[in-house]
Amino acid sequence: MKAVLMAGGFGTRIQPLTINLPKPMIPLINRPIMAHIVDLLKGHGINDLILLLYHQPEIIKNYFGDGSEFGIHITYVTPLEDFGTAGAVKAAAKFLDERFLIISGDLLTDFDLSRVLAFHEANQALATVTLTSVKDPLQFGVVITDKDGRISKFLEKPGWGEVFSDTINTGIYVVEPEVLDLIPAGENRDWSKDVFPQMLAEGAALFGCTLQGYWADIGNTDAYLEATSDITSGRVAVPIQERQVGPNLYLGNEAEVGADHSRLEGMVVLGENTQVLGRARLKNCVVGRNCLIEDGCELENAVLWDNVYLRRGASIHGAVLCHRVRVGQEVVIEEGAVIGDETEIGDKALIKKDVKVWPRKVIEGGAIVTTNLIWGEKWRKSLFEGAMVRGLTNVELTPEFSAKLGAAYGSTLPKDAFILAGRDAIRASRMLKRSFVGGLLSAGINVRDAKMISLPVLRYKLATFGEVGGVHFRQSPDDPATTEILFFDGEGNEISSSMAKGIERIYYKENFRRVHFSEPGGIADIPKIYDYYREGFLRALDGELLRGSATKVVIDINHSPAGDLLPGLLNQLGCEVIELNSHLLDSKSGSTPEQVARSMDQLSKIVATLGATAGFWLGPSGERLKLIDETGAVLSDIEALTALTALVCRCAGPGSLAVPVAAPLTVEDLATEAGMTVKRTKSDGRSLVEMGHEPQVKFSAALDGRFAFPAFQANFDAMFTVAKVLEMLAGSGCSLGQLRRDLPQRHYLSAQLACSWDYKGGIMRRMSEDSVDLDASFIDGVKVNLGDAWALILPDQHRPLVHVVVEALDEKRATELFDSYCRKVEEWKQELAKE
């Protein structure tokens, strides 16, 4: 007799177990589910099988081959499309010229199939449906029969109000070949929805045979864990390949357990070459082949597939770990969690209850994973990079994530406080900001919505009064697919690391403050926000000087909100403004480096052609700035920093300049000549802005084209920088080109070298040891002063990188020094890898 095994389903409901496997090949006690069905069929004398495949068929074919290894004969049929349960069997009709049995390849059952066959024969049925009783029939097809076993009624997946029986269709049928005539070839048909109801309507010999025994449809991950638990608890018996060495202990070839077997409880199955070390404790667990479980691990009701590695102290309860998962020390994985293939989990991470992790993810040590990790590549232990949260839009930063982040932020603030919220022109920023605002309102925080706004304007308003903090949503300037959320305190400064950690703690613990339904925060517009900024902007400049200078300037607004403000302000100051890309585009997808280069080339030509005083390119957020001198030469970020330093030294009078540790020594040369001082600080934006609040600071600058004039505001502001540069050029009588050409000549080189997080500390230790006899400073990284030159090794705060920066009087010296320190870093990395 032949049997048809239905093995073509996608297994969508049981993902991520089925991402890399067809559902019938999911391991159950270290064998594919379908292998247990094959054993059942063989036990009832059915050795000629037809396998209906569709999804990932090669995996099944490679495992079962022609069936001879399993003592059966297999014919494979792979329909070209999804024809449904009956339509697929019709595709195999040429092999079905006698009575046959149909069964799913992803069931676990010990039914007496011979009894069904005998029942079918005794009743001369055309088709017999195997029935059984279950406690919860809602997710199955309910069937009722008369006293002779003839089916009288069907109902697919009823509601409780519709249930007329607890007897359900198990998906196991005995069918005569003439029934296939009811199924049109090449069309989608289902047995329980189409064929059987048709037979019922036609009065055909359709019977139901009720069986008692174990039957489980392994349709989702909970059912998979429950089926495994039923086996380990002895509720259902299945053949186990591993040899039995104790009442409930089964070991594959070369599997080893530590001497203390008292740490093994209940049924434990260990596949080939699996090692359980030391005093690991296992209770009711199934472990696959080539796994390693270190001392101190605790596993209860856990399922591990092949090649899983658990480090010391890992604790896993009621969870599934798929192939080649790596688990760090003291990791905790809670009940119902599923970890997809080839996932790496860092030390002391916590995977919360029922979380599903899709294959090939990286979860950082110490991370707390509270939601399913499906599309992103990793789950970080920290949300913040400084004062910013960034991630792939709608992948890592989803509306759900944004709402929770808003609730977490709001929970750190006093109830009824006010927050200023703004964004750039991009639609994705608007989508995520709205979700974030919802979270804030739920925590009882009021929101003043500045809508689309330049970041300097938002920070300027924060520095006045009324709000305890602010957020700004923008598209990343480095990656159009990424959104960045920037957090500011009530002074417009980037929030501190302690405040960021406070938000993270609430986010991961989901310990949100939910206010009473009558107390959610409100949303209000803030229509005069530009008036505050405009008034301060004009007051901080010498308008009379500018109006008398007949300045002509070309500005690439870069489709940013600055287009609504900056040209008008410059016109009020008497400047002639030629605007490029000034219209807003909410669907703009960002600029590639090539597009920016083309924009700069175009801007350069226009400046030179029109004889403009200068040209400027504004970053989309209104903080970054690129400069073009009157000849059309584009200044690099470092050249712009030094040229503006020279300009400030000529015009500002006594005072200080605030720059990062890695800024060129040229800044000192210029400041000393002008009688000013230089304050070096860390390279992050918050440190520079904090330094800018000191009263004597006239100018502060980052290394990436962000500048601030604290007399107006200490925060970075490209719009004010444009006006201030024009004012200083008019007052000094210099041109940008002249300033650039007159700069002291030094050679400045920098690079970013890849460096694992694990080696960063070791690299800095080696750099400190290497610099022990040198004049070194440790403000940010390790910087050594070498007389005519200096070198800096700086670990990146948020990326697996170290920065190497050198400066020297001549190019040869700079190159030699740069190559030397780059080699040192590479050598230190190799030495650390061997430790």
C-alpha cells in the first residue's frame, strides 16, 4: 500500500525554526519530524511513499534519498505551484492507482493506522477521515458523524459559539483513487474545504474513524516545545537513536557527561560527540550533535540543535536554540524563547520570555532583548551613542520602538514638564517622531511641537526658557536608510551619559510611568520659535558693517528647513544671496558622497563665475558647513577650521578658542600670534559645547565642519557661522582665499583602523606603555608630543575603530610617523589576539 506524505508547507507560523529548514525536517529528539512519521508508516506495513514537496525540497531529498537507507521506497513529486492539500495530491495522481493513505509530514502521533485501514475496508468507503477528540477544537476542523461512522457535518476552525463537537479532523485520510476524479488538475483545492464537503453534498461514502492516542499538530514554536516535553515526560513514545545508558539517559556515540550524573534529572538525550562538562545541570533536555555545555550551565526543558556552544554559567529554561548558536557566559534565556541558526549571544545577555531571534544575529554582551529580533542585524546592550539613538529606519527604529523610547524618556522627566520636539524634512523622521511623541504623552509629558525645524533653531530655543529638554529626528547624513534621534537637555546641550543610561534602564526594564487616563500630556504648537532666533541672530551681528560691504554669497541650502530662514536674514543684512537647492523635499532620500562631490563642484564653479565673496554648503540639519573661497577652492574640514581660526584671531580680540584634542597645532600657532589661548577638550559635541559656555571662549570648532560662536549661542550653528564669517571678512578686509594661503604649513594625516571592541582597551594600554617616557596627554585617547610633531591614538566611542592622527612640519616626517603608529596598532592587535 502507498502513503502520500504532505511535506510542502512553508512553516510560516513556526518561524524562525523553518527559516533554513522545511517544516518536516525540524529536529524532534535529534531526528526530523518526518522520520517519526516514516517509522509509524513502516510499523503498519506501508513502505511505498510518495512525498509531496514544495518549499526547500532539496533538503528533504538529500536526507531521505530514494528511501532505501530507511527500508522504504520513495517517489518525489514537486508541484510547480501551491495547489492546496488536495490539488497537490492530484499532481501525483499517476502514481496513485490503488487505495492510499494521506498523512502530514509534520505530525507527531502514535495512532493505530491499521485500525483506520480496517475501518475503511469494512465500510467500503470512498474516503475515511481519521478523527480524534481534543480539548480545544477551535484551531481545527470539527467533524460530526452518525452512529455508523458516516460523516454528516463539517465546520472549519469554528468559534466557540459554533462548536458542535470536540471531534476534529486530524489530516490523516484513507482515499480510493476514484476520489481524485473530483479534483481538477492544475487547480487549487483543499480536502476539508472543497473535496469532502462536495462528497458530503453528493452523498458519497465518506466516513470518519475516531481514534484515541497521541496526536499533535506541530504548527508553532509553543507546540514544538510541548511535543518535546510530551516525549521527555513519557506521554508519547518515539524511537530514540541514541543508546540508553540509564533509566532516562540517552547518549550518542562519543557523547560524554561529567562524572556527576546526579546533576541530570528527568529524560536527557545527548547527540553524537556532545560534551557536558563539570557540574552542568540538565533536566528534561534534548541536545543535538557536537554541542559543548560548559561547567555551571543550567538547562531545563531546553532543546538544543546541532553544534551549539554554551559558555560557563548559561541558564536556559523552556527554550529552543537552533544550529550553531553561540551563547556567552552567564547568559539567561527565558521560557518560550527561540534562537535562530548561527546567532551569537554575548556574555551576561538576557533573552526575555517568548522572544524570537531570527538567524545570524549578533546580541551584544549585557544586552536585554525584550522583543523579537527579526530584520536587524544585532541587538545592542546600549541604545545610545553619546546623546543619540540611531538605527535602520523601519527595521531597527520602528514606530513601536520609537513609542517605547518616548515613554522611557518621558518617565525620566517630571510629570507635566514640557519637551520641545522637532525634525528634518524627511517623511520617515515625521513618522517616527509622531510615535515618539505618543510615548511622551503616555508618561504625562507635554510636547511643544516645532515640527520641521533646523537643529540650531531648536537648540537656541531650548537655551531660553520653558522646556526641560528636546529631541530632534533626522535622516543620518552618512546613511539615508538610517534615522538619528538626538536628545538635548534644557540648555540645548546634548544630554549627559548618565541621563542616557537612565533612559536605557527604563526602556529595557519597560518600567514606564503610565499616567491616569485623564492625565496624558498635551501637544501645542510654538509658532514664534523663529522670532526668538531671528531677533537674537540679528542682534549678535554688526548689520551696519555687512550692509556697507556689498557682499555677494552663494549658498547650497541642501533642501533643508534653513531655506525658510537664512536667505531672508542675510538679505536683511544687505547681502546678495544666490540660493541653490532651497526648496524643501520631504521624500528626499539623502545624498551619496558622489552627489555631494558634484554639488560642491557645481557650487565652486558658480562662486568663481559670479565673483562671489564666498560659497557655503549647509548640512541638512543646519549644523555642518563646508566653505568655498572666492576662487572656487573647496576647503577641507581641517582647512575650514584653521581658516576660521585665523579669521577669529584677527577680529575677535582677547579670549579663548575651544577645539578637540585632535585639532591641528596650527590653531595654537595662530592663537599665540593673536594673544589668544586654546582650550583642548574631548572630541564629542557635548564637551565642546560645555567649553563654549565659558565666558572667555570666542569660537569653538569640531573636526567635521561644525562651528559655534558662543556670543550668539554655544551650540553648533551653520547659519550663524555663514553670517559671522561674512561679517568678519568685511571687517578684516581679508578674503577666505587669502586666509587659506597664509595659513602656517603643517602636514596633518588621520585614519580609522578597524579594531574589535575586545581589543580597544588593550590597544590603549599598549599605547600608554609605549608613551611612558614621552610627553603625553590623556584628555581623549593618548596623545604624545614629539617636539616638531605629535601623534594621537583615539578609540572610537561608538564603533569598533581606533583613530590614528599625526601632524608634523613636513610631509615626509608626517608620513613616517603616521605609518609607524598604524603599524604599531596592527602589531598590538595581533599580540592581543594571542593573549
